[in-house]
Amino acid sequence: MVKRMYTTFAEDRVIQLIAFLGFVFGLSISLLAYVTSSYFKEVIMSDNVSLFYVVIFCILLVALFKLNRIIEGFGRARTLLTLLAAQVGVLLALQLSPVSWGGAILMMIYYILYGIVAIVFDIVLEAYSTNGHTGRVRGFYLSVWNFGILVGPLISMFLLEHYGFFMIFTVTLVLYAMMFLVAFIALNDVQGHVIPQQLHTKNVIYKFLHNRALLNIYLVSLTLNFFYAAMTIYMPLYLRNIGLTWGDIGMIFMVMLVPFIFLQYPAGVLADKKYGEKEMLLMGLSIMVVSIGMMFFSTSRTFVFWATVLFFSRIGAALVEELQDSYFYKQINENDIALINFFRSTRAVAYIASAISVGMALWIFADMRIFFVVIGCVLLAGFLPVFMLKDSAPVTEGRGV
């Protein structure tokens, strides 16, 4: 009994530590996420920066299918430490590079590594999630992770407006160095260091195609990540084009991200204890569709309108993000790393698909508002896999966070 209590306490401490690292990681992500397209725009002097993202996420997609083999050999913690150290080196090089094609290549490498780091964080956290409290564990992690993301845009827009990209790279470098030191000290003995042999890629794809629960939640995740991808790439450029300053955009994005802080943990608890995920996924997706319609039909250029409508859109996105994770992780266990890697490939696939489709639409119609139409069509298609989900049964027992 004492041993079990000690183990539970130790696991809780690691979950809290991973959540802290998630906060710092979220902050580092948001410092660059909404200004990267502007960096690429300065390099090529065009709003259509789609090609950069196609290349980035094609490479990332290939890397993800190799990741499980690397983790089998190195373990979760060592893989995470190696990636964090590599990012420190890339950010140091970015500090020394002007806005140029060389800097753009370094930025692309940063994006590829960041995508892999995000998945390794997921894999580390999954070692401490069980079905009885998966929604709560992931809701807690996503809440603190998104709190880091919340403050990032305001900081990055201020730094960009007053000091340029150099200072953003400097602050991000400090954050990655901090993550490396904390992970090195505390995560070397992370649970599940030895990982069983994983499925080959073709077997993983076969398993998704022949398991309706996995296939449908994969499509839901693909829909959400398409929304994120198109909004991250093109929304800052659109807001700049209608006359908003970087300071205004930073404040708008900070307001926009507030729902991720307050909604995801309660949504995870409700999914675990009362409703399951399906009904709330439908609600979240409906909110996103309505908000995109408001963006397309509006001609407003005011701070208040865009802060309000983007806030509304993220209420829906926060629900979908938490509940898709809760549903997926209830279908697997902590050693299904190949399945986790494949599920997280939706981000890379979505970025490729959004960059190509929106890029082509911009080329054909030469109107930036067309990206709202593309997003809306994809969100409407996303209702089909949600309707086809078999809701998970609520679990009333199990340790909370």
C-alpha cells in the first residue's frame, strides 16, 4: 500500500514536471508560430508562402515514420534531450543570420525539429496516462501548455515591432536551454524507458484503416489541424493586410487563445466522468464553422471584432483538441508509440494539404479571404467522421490530477 502511494505520488510529480516543460515549450512555440510566415514573406516578398510549409511538413512527415525506431533505441528521455540540444544549436545559428534564404532554411529546420519535439512530449506523457483519467491528465497538460502559448503572441509581436526577429530568436533560445536543463536533471529515469518492438509503418496504416475508432478520430484530428495550419500561416498576413499593427495582432491572438486555458481541463473531466467525447466534439466543430462564416462575410477592420470572433473560434477548437486526444488515447496504451506517431502525423499532413490548397486558391482568386472558404469546406467535411464515432463510456473511477 505504501509502495503504491509512493508510486502514485512520483507519477503525479512527473506529470506536473512534464506540464511545466509543456508550459515553457508552448511559450517557445507561440513566440515564432505567428511570425514565421512574415519571416518567409520578407525573404520572397510575397504573401503566398505556401511552398515553405509544404517542404517543411513533407520532411517532418517522413521523419515521424522513423521516430518510433529512434525511441526504441534511445528511449523517450534521451530522444527528447537530443532534440532539445539540436534546437538550441539551430536557434543560435538563427541569431547570427540575417533575414535571408539561409535564415529561411534554418527556420525550416527549426520547424521540423519542433514538430518532432511536440510528439516526443506526447509520448513521455502517455506513459503516465491510463483510461480512467486520460481526459484529466491530457486536459491538465494541454491547459498549462496553452497558458504558455497564450502569452507568446503578445511578447513576440512586441519584440518584432521594436527589436526585430533577432530578439525573438534570443528569447526562444533561452527557453530551449531551460527545457534542456530541466529535462536532463529530472527525466532521465522517465517511466517506460525500455519500449517494446513497434509495428512497421504498413502495419500501423493497416491498423488505422481497419479500426473505425482510430480512423475516424484520425480524420477529426486532420480537420482540426487543417484549421490550425491555415489560420497560423495566413491569419497574421490577413490582419496585417487589413491595416492592423503587430501590437494589435499580438493582443488579438492573446485574447483568442484564452479558451484553451479554461476549457480543456473541464472538458476532459466531463469526457471521463459524464458525457464521453462525441457530443462535445460536435459542439466544438459547430462553433468553428459558425466563426469561420463570420470571418468570411465580415468587412470589419476593428480590433474588437477580430478579437471577439477569433476568441469564439478557439472555444470550438479547444473543445475539439482536448476531446480528440482524450478519445484517441483511450484506444491505445503507453507502449503504442508507432500509433501515437501516426496519429500525430495529422499535423504534417494538414499543413501540407492547407499550404497546397490555400496556395492554389490564392493563385487562382488573388483574394486572401478565399482561405476562409477553404477552411469552412474542410470543417464541414469533418462532421462525417465525428458522427461515425462510437462514444467512449464515461469512467467514474480513477485518480485525478
